Amino acid sequence: MTETPPSDPGFALRIDPFGRLVYRDATGRDYPDAVPVRAYPITDPGHWVIICDAEGRELRCIEDLSALPAALRTILEDELARREFVPQVRRVILVSSYLEPAEWEVETDRGLTRFVLKTEDDVRRLGPYSALLQDSQGIRYLVPDTRHLDPYSRRAVDRYL
């Protein structure tokens, strides 16, 4: 197996006039509407990015974003940022009940919001001090470090973990 040097990753990316990501493979074939997806978006966002075609077939797996030339890395990071929306919880203001479904009112890095957690399974531990909450609409909220929450917020999150 031959590895391509960092200066020539063996593929190209561009944004077409309609704002779509286009992947060009080593043979010069273009794949419009390419979609980058992080395999580990929260625990390891800088590694293992998959580029898929419009039908979801894998075109390329990128092990380490930092190994890419700056121009490619910038395009990929911009596209990933457009696709990913994971507000970070700074404070839990109110939990309506500890019986499900429960309405939560929280302050995030994007502002105040309310959402419903259907079951306790909607709160998952990601590491020793981090958690991921998924509301009834499928929107994910990250608690990066429960140790940095105020006591009420910490109790509310820990209750579900």
C-alpha cells in the first residue's frame, strides 16, 4: 500500500456555485453533494472523518485532519461546522419532574432553551465527567464537564446518569 505524502492527499475538495461540497478522487471523478461525517464527533473530533457520496457510500476515510493541507482542512472543517449543531449546557435552570417525560430548561452556549427528555436513556455518559443529552426532537446537548456546573445543575444531570 502506497501512502500519499501530506502535500498530495490523493483527493480534492471544493464548494460549487450552489454551495455544495464536491469531492474529486485521484482519478479526477467528481462527486457532487459529498457529505463529511465525523466518526467520533465529541470524543475525537480531529480524527476519523468519513466523506460519503450523496447516496451515503464511503468515498474516503481521513484518519487525522491535521495531516491535511490547510486549504483542504479549512473546507472540511467549515462543512462539518455547518452540519453539526451541539450546544453546550452551561446551567440547568429547571427540570419539571424526575419522572419521564421531563421538560428541561437550560442555558447553553447558544442561549436559553427548553426541551423534553423522553426517558433516562436520553442522557448518556461520554466520559468520567461529560454527558450527552438528546431531546425528543433528536437535538443533542453536550455537558462537557459536570464538575464545572453549579450544584443544582450537577444534581439534575447526575440524577439521569
